[in-house]
Amino acid sequence: MRTFLAHFLILLAAWTVTIKFLFPIVFSYFEGSPLLSHVYWDFWWVVHLWLAFALWRWPPYTPALAIGVSVAEIAIILTKFALFLSAPQWTIWTTNWFINKLFVLACFCLLLPWVALYRRRGAPPLRTSAHFASD
């Protein structure tokens, strides 16, 4: 699970950069508008990469970081969903944002109970492809 969650966070970071920076810049270029006009400035992807690295290496601060980020992300996303869904305006931008946030929410809803279980037990085993081959 530790490897899965680390990879999930890396994929979320890559997806976030793509839909919040690269896609809007390319869209603006072809639309002929200023390149940054549709960019959604969000730097949670940096925190996601840091957390993925922490899960992979499991330094002593990993449980606190994972729980703190999970609680913050879940609270922020649920608040944003409540505000958005009270009067949704579906566009290509809000649809991308909404789908991204659903996956981020799923990731942190998986991560929070899992890391809470392991916070006092120490690092769970890191499952690699070589390990799976010997199972």
C-alpha cells in the first residue's frame, strides 16, 4: 500500500501540473489569448511530491506530514465542493478541476486511515516489483 500511495501521489502531481498549467497554456496559445490567462495557480502538487518522497523513504516526520496534509486536503476539497456544487457552472476548466479533486480526495481518504494505522508501528514494508516476483 505504501508504494501504491507514493505512486498515486506522483501521478496526481503530474496530472495536476498538466491540467492546471500545461493544458491552459497550450489552450491559450491556440486561442490567441495571454498564455497565463487560464492557468490555475496551485502548488499543492509540490506537497504531493514531497509526501510521495516521504512515503518512499519514511523519515521520522512522515506520519505527521501525511496526517496533516490529508486532513488539510480533505477539509479544503470538501469545502470547495460544497461551495461549487451549491451553484455549479460546468466548463472545461471546472470539469477538469472537479475530476482532479475527486481523485485527490480519494487518495487522501485512503492515505489518512492507512498512515494512522502505521504511525506508531514504524514504516510498513516497501513493496517493490522484485518483491512481488518472489511472492
